[in-house]
Amino acid sequence: MHSPPKEMVHCNLCGAVIPDGLGNCDAIFHTVLEREYRDPAFGEAHLFSVDAYALQHSEKHSPRSNAFHLMRLCWLVEHGGSASIRQAQRQGHVRHDSREESYRRFPFLEPPVSRGDLTVSSLLPALTPEDHQRLAQAWGRSVWTAWSGHQTWAREQARRWYIRTEKVDAKAEKGTG
């Protein structure tokens, strides 16, 4: 005797189809994070995963979180910033004090109704680090496009936070800053 087909479960925030046995988007995201932390080659796409997930599930985070993740996603998508897990660890220690004050002034960015065509479940089929990176970048670009109403703000902030900081870091490395 066959059991009746299960209804597909969808995330009410991002719309992801949740495969049987994974429960919810949080469980899928933790699976992705485990893969990225366990294998540095998968970790090369880490910031795309973190930012895309946070923006698609913005109700689970602080109001300023949307602004920060959108700004960083802008840096990744439009400026070719490093999405590596090593970059994420480095950023946690660089210019924390000066940036923290700016972060307190970030606005609450209202999430769009549609948060992107791809979701965290889009990463599940990746078998190789290259597939994972390609899918994570596509997911990040999809989310970036969905948040088009706030891209002007994000671009300005990315210039302030990342591009200026990269120039200062380059001068410091040369010993001219």
C-alpha cells in the first residue's frame, strides 16, 4: 500500500520549496553553512550565502540587518568583492569601531514582496565547490535584483564602507597611509 503524497512545504518568507526531512529554511541554511565551514573550497561563496539568506528572511533579524547585508551584497555583485569565508572572518576585525557608529544610523529597509527567484534550496544540488559557487552567486544576484528599490542607497554605502576602506588598506600596505 502506498502512502499518500506529501504536500510540498514552502517557506512563507522566501518561497523556497522545502525538501522532505529538512524541516525549514533554517535547516537548509545550516546544511549550507556546515558545508562552507567544513570545506574551504565551498566557503569561497560564503558571503553570498549569508547575505542572500538574511535578505530573504529579514524578519528574523534586526531592522538594520537588511541595510548591512544589502550593502555588502552590492559590494559582492557590482564590485567583485571577495565572498570567501576568510574575507568574512577578516571583516569582523577591520575598522570595527568606526563602522559600528555608522551602522547605528542605518535605516530600516522594507523587504520587497518578491525576494528573488532563487532560494537557499537552490544550493542543495551543488556537488562540487564550483557548482556551489556558481549557484550561490546566482542566488545573490537574484536577491540583489529583487531589492532594486534600495540599490541606490546600497551603492552609496558600499562606496563609503568598502571602496574607501580598500584604498586606505592599499595605502597602509605600501606604507604611504
